[in-house]
Amino acid sequence: MINENYDIVIGLEVHSELSTKTKIFCSCPTEFGGEPNTHCCPVCMAMPGALPVLNEKVVEYAIKAGLATNCKIAETCKNDRKNYFYPDLPKSYQISQFDIPLCEDGYVEIDVNGNKKKIGLVRIHIEEDAGKLNHDPYGRGSLVDLNRAGVPLIEIVSKPDMSSVEEADIYLKKLKSILQYIEVSDCKMQEGSLRADVNVSVKKKGSTELGTRTEMKNMNSFKSISRAIEYEANRQIDVIENGGTVIQETLRWDDVSGKTFSMRDKENAQDYRYFPEPDLGLIKNSKEKIEEIRKLLPEMPEKRRERYVSEFNLPEYDANVLTMEKALSDMFEGATKICNNPKTVSNLMMSEVIGILNNKEMESSEIPFTAEQLGNLVILIDKGTISTSIAKKVLLEMFDNPAEPQKIIEEKGWIQISDEGAIKEVVLKILEANPASIADYKAGKDRALGFLVGQAMKETRGKANPQMLNKMFLEELNK
């Protein structure tokens, strides 16, 4: 909990790797996971005389992100050199954008407990990623991997408009959703495709004067970001309450200890000695080109959510969850087209698929089966071939060993028993074994019926048709 006598002020600088096939200034591949230093060339290794050539797709993707977040797009902008030394930056400068960004003055609207709020965006600009340092666990040194050097990034800089941990979390998830929907980034946080620098300051409740901010660098987990904001806000409040002064500095968040540690003084723009990149020309974007890119924007999460409520009669909560991530939404859409039963598809996804993803700590994009297979599973439920309880077991199997649902239930022997004679036999057997439940039902205890049906499902290992069981138990009990 954060001291109620203080307001917290949060701004986020989100870095998102763009899903282009090649790097921003050369033709090296951007795919993740190659052997160290196998995806690099003289340009991204900063060999003398190697010159950059701007990847046009990077500009298009950045404009898409700007349009999707209500930004103004610059018809003319440029690249700049951001000068600093670090071992994973082979040129000792980063090609970025300074005073004329590609996109600026936008916003992302979030919904916090039914209250809508616009989080302003200062800018979105393009830049190149740095390499990666691999540290020896025994402290014998570090090795530089330049596979990531030159991978295209967009940096999305928010205004300090967030005033709670919850708002920051909702904003980040909304931003991730937008980037996935417009297909400019896979946003795989575990691979570093989406990470954030978190700026936090505190001020006395009601004060208009902002406090001194600190920055936590390169965070790539929603949970860690929330924990770090709360800890850092409370740390600053403790400093102020004890008569100290908050120092503007860059911090490192340690997830194990749950604390921040000082890394260095916070840099200002003048520390980077920005100047225009002399090896690259101006970026020109005609109004016609910008409008062509606008036409490429897909149906956005808000529109899909509204459509799910109006067209499919889904509860607003379910529609919101299903549209938050594009992979989930696409699976829902695809399965619904196959089976024409959106409610059952939604129920299975909300109660089972998302739960399994959480238990397995998987991203929705990693679901191993197709929307068509999920739709076929729902068709089997609708036909009475399997019960809903069996469908849940089939889903678990589809996660572990993806295959057609029909094939799974045949191999496992999970086809639902719908033969009246067979079910009648089970009903009579259960009634004979439970005379007390019969008496309870006769005495007006309706719960007894549920117990008897449960016993029958147990007897048939969940394969009996539950509707037929209910009907036959009622017929027998009411004789």
C-alpha cells in the first residue's frame, strides 16, 4: 500500500521490437535465438566504412503504431545520433530520433473500474536496439552478442499521466494489445520484444509541483513493473518523511529481493550530445502515404469488444478478456465460424483455455492447437458425442498432444454414452445403492438429485449424457 498522504506520478517509456524480417539499417535477420554473433554484418557491427540504409518497413510499422494511438505523423523527420559508451553498443552511439520524432501528441484510452482515462503520449520514435552482454556466472568477464544490435525498435513515451499501479498495468496491457492487433510486434516480453523504462515520482497530496523522478530500466514483466512501482514510491516517501531528498537517478530493480538499487545519475538530453545522423537523409511521408497506411489498420480491440457484446451477446467482462490479446480473439473468432456457437466457445476459453495457459505459464500465441480444432470440439459437444466435462479433458490433451478432438476421444474411449438402455441400467443401479438419497428427494431436498447424477457420472467415468441422466432420474424418482 502507498501512503495516502502522497500522490504517485508515473510515466513509461516502452520499447517494442518491430517484427520486420530484417534489421533497421542492414539486411541481417531479426529472428530471436540464433547462436551468438551469427545475425550480424559489418553495418550492425560498426565496421569502419560500413554505411546504414533505412528499412522502409520500419517507418511503415512505426506510422501504424502512431495512427493506432491517435498520434500526429510527421511528414518530414530525421534520424539523430545519441552518443554514449556501453560495451554492447559497437558504434558508441545509437541511431535514434531526437527533436523531430516520427509520431507525437497521441493518447491511449484506458478503462479503470468503469472510468475512462486518456494517457497522453509525448512521442513515438524509431531507433536501433543495442547488443546483449552475456555475463559469466563466476565473474570471469562478459561476452558481447551483437545479434540484437540493429534490431528495429519503436520507443513509446507517455506523459506522466498515470497515478496508480493499477493504471500503469492497464495502460501497458492495452498498449501491448494494440501493437499485437496491428501486427507490428509480437510483444514477447520473455524475449525482450516489449520492455519498459519506468519513471516514478511522488508529491504531497493535492500539490501541483512534481517531485524528483527516478527511472528503472529495461523491465519486461507486468508483475515486476507493478511491484517495482509500489516499492519505489514507498521508498521515496520514506526518504521525504525522514527529512531526506530524492535523487534523480537510474535504478535497477531486483526481482528476488523486491528492491531497487542505484546504478548511476539520471542522464539528461544534453548528456547524449544529439546531432543529426549525417549518413541518412530526411524521412519524407506524404499525406497520401499516411492515409494508405491508415487503411491497413485492422479492427481494434474496442470495436471487437463492442461487437462481441452486440453480435454474440457475450458479457462485457468476457468480451474484454477475449479481446485483450489478439491471439485469443482470433481463436475465438475462428472457432465460432466453425461451430456457430459463440457462447460455448467463450465458456471453454474463459474457464479452461485461459486457466491452462496460466498454469503452464504460456502466452496465448503459444496455444498449440488451431481455432478449427477448438470449433470442432464444440461441435462434438453440441452433437452430444461428448459431455462438457469430457471436453475439458480433451482440451488438456490438445495442449499436451495437439490432434483432432475426434481422434483424441476415439483413442481415449471418451465418447459419450447416449444409449437409453445403458443409461437406464446405470440409473437403476445408483438408485438401488442410495435409498437415503431417494428419501431425501421425496422429502423435498432437491440437492439429492444432483448427488445421484454425480454418482452416475462417476460410475460411467464422466461419459454418460448428463441431460439423459437427469431426465431418467426424475422419471424414476417421481414414479
